[in-house]
Amino acid sequence: MAAPQNTDRKAPNILVTGTPGVGKSTLCSKLSELTGLTWLDISKIAKDHDCLEGFDETYQCSYLDEDKLLDGLEDTMSKGGNIVDYHSNEFFPERWFDAVFVVRSDNTTLYDRLTSRGYTGKKLEDNVQCEIFQTILEEAKSSYREEIVHEMYSRTPEELEENVRNICGWLEGWFRDKGESN
Ligand SMILES: Nc1ncnc2c1ncn2[C@@H]1O[C@H](COP(=O)(O)OP(=O)(O)O)[C@@H](O)[C@H]1O
Ligand SMILES: [Mg+2]
């Protein structure tokens, strides 16, 4: 994987995105533990910092106040060294990220994970469809330079380990290239 450079940052920012239930937070937690990068769980941050407004009855969730969230994160992101974890991605500024990892699953695995999370009805069906139609991958490809967008399946513990290894390898490459360019 090529490591595109943003020489202003001392450490890269990466985005981990994908349909709910594909394994983003599991991956981010491991990565953060291993690399010392800061894991930003956007759903949690939005809740803790009052960036939610209204309520969608169909999906049983609140709407995100994107402007408020982005303003609050700007300083942290400009310093670098963050892993952003969120199920959507097009509203983040493109300049924030050095790499975008789209976590993928298959429909039966995802169906089982979302069912055990308590999802039912339209919310369950729509999320599984979202994965079948690779909506989040397409969103990422149309929002970021294609060469920084990487797709990775995380259906099994082995795939998770492989993804962690690949991202750690990418990070090493980023720091090596940065060292050479200074
Ligand atoms: N690679 C994997 N292999 C097996 N189970 C996984 C894997 N990744 C995640 N899981 C499980 O799937 C569920 C959803 O994972 P989570 O990381 O919370 O997804 P997300 O943050 O994308 O919604 C959790 O129960 C988690 O333990
Ligand atoms: Mg999560």
C-alpha cells in the first residue's frame, strides 16, 4: 500500500469506515492499543458532546449535527495521530485523512452480528442491504482519492489479525517516508 504524505502532521490520521457491525470498533481498539494512535469513536463523541439532534423513528437513532462535530474535532485532527471510526464518511474534510480503510463483511455474518446487537425489521434489513450494495465503499471512493481508499474484509479473527498487520505496515511506511522527506 502506498503511503501518501501530508508533511504537516507528525503522525497520520486514518479513517476506518463501513456498515454498522462490520467490525470497525474491534479493529480500531486493537490498532489504538498497538500503535498508540488515538481512537475517535464518532458515535460516542457525538453523544458525549451533544452533537445529536432530533430523532429518526424508523431507524431509532438521532441525526448528527455534522458542523458542530467537525468544528469540535478540527484541532485534534490537525495535530494528527488519530483513528476515526464511523459508519459514514463523506462529510469529513478530505484533507483530514492520509488513508481510508473500508471494513467489509458478508451478509450472513453481518446479519448475525446485527441481530445479536438487537437490530430488527427495517433497520436490520437496510444495514444488510447497505453492505450488499457496498454503499460505504462507494461513498469513500467518491469522497477521497481512490489511491488512499483500501477495502478489507473482517469476517474472522484471522482476517482481523491480517488487517491489523496491514495497517501497521502502512503506518510504518508513512513514518519511514516522512523521515526520508525531512
Ligand atoms: N474479524 C472479526 N471476527 C469475528 N468477530 C468479529 C470480527 N470483527 C468484529 N467482530 C464482532 O462483530 C461484532 C461487531 O463488531 P464491532 O467492532 O462493534 O462493529 P462496528 O464498530 O463496525 O459496528 C462484535 O461482536 C465483534 O466482536
Ligand atoms: Mg462501532
